[in-house]
Amino acid sequence: MTDDVVRLFLDEPSAGYSAGWSRFLIPDLFTGVPIDLGGPQYTRQDQAFCEAVRNRTSVESDAVNALRVQRIVDAVYASAAAGGEARTV
């Protein structure tokens, strides 16, 4: 598997899709962003941050969330270095 394809399985038809497997290529799902610096995912995250500042609301991806993700990534690397030994996060 790669991140170039999204596969969807439905037990029943829904929203115009047949029951069973549907396959979508990433370029077909791409909606674009106004400016691409580092990839569209980063641009969308930057846009959400700017909107939160403008609207004085909180952001989904805040520093606490980023720290949690980094701890998981660090644990994955430590586990790999230790031959797959489990790590506590």
C-alpha cells in the first residue's frame, strides 16, 4: 500500500457509490490550495491557524497536540532502535 490511493468499502450503496470497494487516486481527490509551501497539508494547517487568529478561536493542531505527536514519533524510533521493543508513551 502507498498513500497514492484511497480505498473505500461500503456494505451498502451510499452517496452515489456502489456497495463494495471503490478506489480513488489522490490526484482525483485533490482540491488545491491558494499557495503551496511545503505541501497542501501544511498550507491548510497554516490557513486554519490564520483563521483561528482572525476569529479568536482555538486551533485543532495546537502545541500540546504537536508535543503528543512528537512523543509518539520518538517512541517509534526508540522502539525500532531496540529491535521492536515496546515503548511507553
